[in-house]
Amino acid sequence: MRLLVFSDIHGNLEALQCMLRDAADRNVHRSICLGDLVGYGPYPNECIELLRGLKNCRCLAGNHDVAVLWETSPYGMSSAANEAILWTMEQLTAENKAYLAALPDRLDVADMTFVHANPYNPRGWRYVLDRKYALRSFAATRCRCLFIGHSHRPLLITRKSLLTIDLQAVSASMRYRVDDTRRRIINCGSVGQPRDNDPRSCYLIFDSRKQEIEFHRVAYDIEKSVKAFHSAGLPPELGARLFKGV
Amino acid sequence: MPLRRHGQISTTNLKQRFFLWSTLILIGGGLLLSVLSFWNTRRLLMAEAMAKSEVILQEVEAIRSYVKEELRPKMNELHGPDTFIIEAMSTTYISTTIMERFAQSMPNYIYRRASLNPHNPRNLADSFEEEMFDWFEADSGRSFWQGVVKKNGEAFFVSMVPDYFAAPCLPCHSKVEDAPQSLIDRYGPKGGFRFQAGDLAGIDSVAIPVSASLREAWQGSFVIFIITLGGSFVLLWLLNLLFQHLVIERLGVMLSLVAEKKRETSVPGPGDELDVLHASLGSLHSYVRSARKGAALQPNFIGDYVVRQPIVAGAMSWLYSAYSVRSEDKVALKIGFAEVLQNPLYRSCLDTELQLFETMSHPCLPRVRERLDDVLVLEEVSGRSLSSLLSKGRLADQLLLPIFSQLCDLTASLHAAGIVHHDLRPQILMLDEKGLLRLIDMGLAASDQLPDPIVAAGLGPQGDLVYMAPELIQGKRGDPRSDIYGLGVLLFLAMTGHLPFSEERKSSQNWLQHKEQMIPPKKYRAGLSAGLEQVILKALSFERKKRYQWVEDLWEDLEQAGKQIKEKND
């Protein structure tokens, strides 16, 4: 079974389409989107509808998805993000809002767990980027592989012993074997707004037969996306950061 | 309708079983009775012999004490203290001589007085008596012994008492010089001397032969056994007549009624007449239920729909065919069983099912047109069920991959959406003329986003045990690998035309055992390719870890194995 895992689309339809096309060529059976379908970007409805129509795909709720429903306050975010959330609230159809409202916070499938930010306090939205929060995440779950998103930076955390971990930044397309019994936290990066200085969309495929995780990067037409940001009247810095990947 | 003899209808299985067991019980009873009677006779014999031997011993003792206390002092008085007349003064001589005369008329009572060092060599102890000397000497408190002794192949009942020397005995038994001349003249100076007071003088014993009596007891109990056996067979024969008349013939008539249709198509299955009757009545019951429901609904309307005949029963609901009054479109109605609607637990299962039908979309799930309270209006479901397709034997090879590709795709979609079906079986899979497969029931399904009432209520296994994964029988729900097991059973059935286990009714514990030792598919279809067999065996692994972990893996392997066969055939 080949499982596609991706996250943080943020209404960037162009990036999502390119990423899905690329993944389709690599023969995937199921997909899991780790949340943040909307926010920042100009195509929230279109992205939601594309994912709803995607076969064997499940989505989780991210902080931007619950913010547009007023379940967490958008005023805690940066001003540009806040502005984009308020804009998105106006754009979303009732049906899509209902879809976002029904998204779960966490999924457990076989020996894998999927959450948007972290498993120990899913609605606290804290990044898991260092040892302290990685250990907390390991303690809060029993799965072998924990898939997260939210930080927009692809990352592989392997637990070496009870108190030591190994952090591996993922650059470009790479493969990792996960056929041992060590526990791992895998951050799948972001599709619509990567922040690891690589502007290409990032996603991963987990192959259950080979016990292998493949990270892939896909280039998309950033110009086209940025134009859409402008015509939607969204803050210009949100478009500009896409070129740099920050 | 004339009574038909049962034997013409099917095997007389019930009768054979009944009589086999009765015969065994009766023979066992006869054996027990004869053994008990032998044991009792033997006990009585022993008690009698014990009493008799004691009488004799007491009699001898009385003679000896009479000689010791009356006769010997009297003779001394008459003839002077130094005279010793053996015939009138020796206790041993007098008692043995009297008992010898007694034995002439009563040869079954053998009296002996044995000594290790007797005057009269006839009284020398044999080896058994020597042992008894040791036994009595070991503990001077021992004053009596009884038991059965084998001598020259014959059994004797023996009673023994020890006799000790006292002062009046010593003149004849201590020193040769002191002994009376008549004694030495008769027996010589060798035996019977050098004793002291308190020494063990001899053992008086009475033996009564019991071999003949025991033999008689054996014969008696054998006769009892034979009589019981004969009586049992007469009784069995009478019971047979009665059973045949009262039960078998009537049961046969009933069977001929219910099994009329089945007889033409299928071979007699396992189990006896009552099992067949049970199965037939079961199907009759569900038919009556459907007919009653159908009859109640038949002229009825639900909303704008006219309800027609039922198509199939699911786990929680019926599927009826119906049509819309307005547009005359044919539809299917999903209506909960009356008992499900009344039971809040099953009711919530039904709610889950209806919700899943509404939210899931897949070509193999009938589309939902609308929902009227508890009734779901689905698009028309045509064709026939897989179970009717498979009742004639295995699936045609060209149908296998198309059907299972749809089935695996559907299952994968359910699993990807976090739904476990739990109840995949051929009865609820319909195949239409175009080859489209439809799943028409999800009554036992569970979604990871909804509470599972069956787990919450701690209900046992629900559904058909035949298609159920072992962990479901143990009550563990919600694992997608249970559906993979169900697919494995379907695959086995489709490729061989048989189920991987016998369909006998059994307890769930029994089922677990059968699932662990399934029949290999090659038994039913020798030509099965190794690839397909591997797929089936892996899907049907008893342990979840050894099974396919994902439906997609199962499908990829199945597709590959199927293609190889096709290429070979081409």
C-alpha cells in the first residue's frame, strides 16, 4: 500500500494540482491531508472541493481550518495571516464550512498516527521541532510512525533511546527506510507554502511493502499563484514569500 | 399424504446414533451389574468362612484348655506326677486327633497345628506357616490372623491363632532328660524340646477351601451379564420399533415437506435429521418474517413510494424493491427490522449504517436518493446475489478478477475512510447484468469517527460466524484486517465453490479451532495455481500480523496471480 501524506495547502490551488499530478504518476492508493487546507491563499473553496473529490483521501483539521470557523481566534496569528483568515471566512461556502467542521484532529491507522501539529495537545498548535517536544509527542502516542505537518518544514525525527533523538532535515527528494522498530516523527512539509528555503511543494509517500518513506518536491507555477493573491486583494507579502520559500 | 418410510428420504442418521449410544450404555450397565454382583458374593463368602473358621478354632482351643486344666491334673492325681500318657495328657496330640476324626466327616475343614520344632514331624511348619511364625513373633500383641492363601492352585480361607508355652507345658518341652519316657519312646529325643515359658509353641490354623465357591460366584455374575445383555437387546428392539413408529417416521414426513426443494439440487449435508430440520426451519422462519413484513407493507406506501417484494435481508434491515408513484422510477428501500427499530442498541447500528450510506460514495454502493426518517431510498438494485451465483459451484475464471477488483476497491475505500465493514458475505453482494457489483448492507460496520454501540454494549460476535475473522469471534472489532479475512473467505469460496470450513453448527470456541485449521484450497481444486493459493492462505491467516495488512496489497497480489494464469491459458 502506498500512502500519500501532505499538509498545509493554504488555498494554493496551483501547488495542490501540481503536487497531486506528480503523486498520481507515482501510484498511490490512499491519501491523508494533515490539515490547513485554507488560510493565506486565494482558492480556499477550490482546494477543499478538489480534496473532497479525491478518491480514498482523508483530511485532518489544521489551525487555519478551525480559525475560519472561529473555533480558535484568528487574532493570535500574524496580522497578514489574520487578514487572510477573515477574507477566507467570507469566501467559504456553507457546505465547505460544514466539511471543515467535521474534520477530525487525529487519525490512527494501523501503526501510524496522523495529527496536524502535535499529538499531546492537538489544539495547542505547537511546533515539534526540537527534542523537548519530540519526546512529549512520543510519550503521547504509541504508534511507530507519527506524521505531522504545521511547521512547513520537512523533518525526520528518530528516537534513538528513551531520551535521545536524532533530527534529520530533509532536503530535496529523498528516501528513508523505516523497516526497523524505532519510533519516528515525520513532518511532511508544506504543499502551498514551504518554509525551508525551497519554494517547491513538498509531500511524502509511505510505502508499506518496502517500509520506505519517499519525500518529493514538485515545482509549480509560482507566478500564477502570486497573481491570484493580488487579484484576490490578499496582503502582498503572502505572495512574495512563496518565491523564497520562507 | 401417505406416510413415507424415513429411510427413503435420507440416511437414518438419528436412529443410528440413538441406538449406538443406547447399546453402549446397556452393555456398560450389564458389565457394571455383574461386577458388582461378583464383588458382593465374594464379600459374603469371606464373611461366612471367617465365621466358620473362628468357630472351629474356638472349639480346638476349648479342647486344649480342657486337657490342660482338667484332664492332665486328674491323670497326674490318679497315676502319680511322673506319668505321662500321650493319648490322655498331650494337648497337641488330643486336639489334632479329635480334629482328624472331625475332618473325616467334614473334609472341608482342615485343622493344623504347626510348630517350628514339633515332637511329631507331621506338625512341622511349611514355608507359609514359617512366615506366619515370624509375623507373630515380630509383635507379641498379634493374636489372630485371617486371609486367603493359595496352595496347590487352590484358594483357602485361613484363620490362625498363636499358642505360647506356659509352666505346665515345660516338663514335656524343655529338657530331654526331664521328659516322660513314653514321649521319647513315641517321637524320639530330637524334636519338641529346648523351649522356655513364654516361647511361641505353635500356630493353630483352620483352612476352608473357597476356590469352588468363588468359581460359582463368577459363573453367577456371568449369567447375570448374559441375562442383562439378552434383556437389553430385547428392550432395544422394542424401543427401536417404538422409536421408528413414534419419531422417525413422523420426522421423515416433516423432512420430506421442508427438504422437498433442496433434495433435487443439493447433496445431503453433514448432521442428522434434526440438524437438517433445524436449518430448514431457520430458513423458513426468515422467509415467514420476510413474507409477513412484505405482506404488511405490500399495499403500503412509504412517502411517495409503493413497496414491493423484499430483495434481501441485511444485518439490521430489509432491502425492498419499490417504485416512485410520481416518476415511476424503480428504487430500493432500506427498512430496519421491527426488532431493530425497537431496540435502542441495534437502532444505533442502523443509524450508523444509514449515515455511512449517505456519506460514502463509491460505484459499488447504491446511491442514496433521499432519506425518509428511518427509511433510506436507494437507487434500484438489480441482478442476483453472489451467494446464488456461488451456490452452483465456483466462480467462472473470467468473472473472478472483475468482481474482486470492485470488491477490493470498495473495501479499500471503506478502510481509507476509516470504516470497517465486519460482515462481508456473498448474500449482501449483488451482481447485475453489466457486471457491476453492489454492496447493499453495512449493518455491522463501524467508523472510527462514530461510537461503536456493539463494543460499547459489550455484545458478543455479531453476524455470520462462517465469514467472520477469528478476532471478531473473540469480540475485537474495528480492525480493517478483519475485512481482509472476510475477503479471503469470499476468495476461497469463489475459487473452489466450497467454504474453507465445514458448515456444521458449533460453538464459537469450536469455530475458532476450525478457523485455525482451515481446509487447504487445493483439496477442493487441485489445479489451483500456487500464486492464487498463496494469496488465499495469506488473507486467511489466523493471526492478524501474518495476514495482508492492507487491502491494496491483497489486490495487487491477486491481480498478478490472476494475470499469470490468464497468460498461461492464452
